[in-house]
Amino acid sequence: MNDRSDNEFDLLPRVKDGDTVALAKAFELSRDRLHTIVRFRIDRRLAGRVDADDILQEAYLNAAKRCAHVEGESDDALFIWLRLITIQTMADVYRRHVGAQKRDAGREARLKAPGDGATTSMSLAAGLVGGLTSPTGAIRRIERAEQLAAALDQMNDVDREVIALRHFEELTNQEVAAVLGIEQKAASIRYVRALRRLKDVLAEFPDLSLSIDRPAPR
């Protein structure tokens, strides 16, 4: 395999043709990033039953069955497709392990599959509170996460998702645009606006305000 074959763009047409060797290479190149995404998106109830590696293994098997469905020609199209397969796989695993449990009406609103608005709020809250070092311990962090998630629910869905994609999934602006189906300029504008609105939300949580000061990927 020559050097150029290690590039995702060169792997794209081969994966579309069902080349499993190319798919394995593409998945390996993206594995660390996909692992980060799963750790960020996974519901805490599901995390106690399966780990990120389990989900990625199943995602790879699902991808192998769907190579013909890869869309796009850009150099990030393959990663965006693998990310989608991974998110869908995590939702399937969630439904099998968590969705099958008996649920009362009061909990129904929070028992959502990965990728919906409520779960994005919970994932963002957990990510932001995760950087909080406080003597109040784990129980207090859970309480703060729930309070913050409720506040984040008031943000626009796209604004929440832009923050999640840029800061926690660590996608580039170009990749965010592809995931959301918008132009790169629009993605940049949405990001600046979303960050401003998030800072307004975090004004009510001063102990978390520094958690978003690190720069997001370009």
C-alpha cells in the first residue's frame, strides 16, 4: 500500500466500491476521533453497560454493510459518514440496553437516544461540569450538570449542536458545516453566535465559565 493510500480522500472511492481493506484503514485513521465522540455523546446509563470500544466495534460492522451509501466527494466526507454510522449505532445500542427498560411518564422526556436535543444538552452539561474541580464531589457535579442541562435546553438546537461539535467532538468548521448541511461561512457565524449565547447561560454558573475558554479546532 503506497503512501497516498493512507489519505482518507484516496480511500473514499475504494470504500464506496465495498473495499473492506480501505474501510478498515479509514476506520483506523478515524478511530481516536470517533472514540472522543462516543465518550462525549454516550448516556451515563448506557456507559455503565457498554464501553466506547464495544460501540465502535459494532459501528465498524454496520459500516461494512453500508459502504454503498457513502455520500459526498470531499476529503472529509468519509469521516462524516463514519461519524454518522457511529452515532446511529450508539442510538441502536441505547435502545437495546436502556430503551427496553420500563419507564414512568416523568422520566420519558430524559430517556432519549443520542443525537437529539435533550441528550445534547445533557452531554454538554456533563462535559462542562466535568472540568469542575470542587470539594463537593461527584453528587454535586451531577446536580450541577442537571441544572446546567435545564438552562442549555433554552438555547436554540443548532446553537447547542455547534458548540457540541466544535468544542467536544473537536470537529473543524468545515466538518461542522458538512454535518449540519450548511455553508462554512454560515457555520462560522453560527459558532460565534452560539458561543456568545452559551456564555450568557454560563453567567449563571460562574464556576464553569472558564470551561469554554479553550479554542475550538479551526
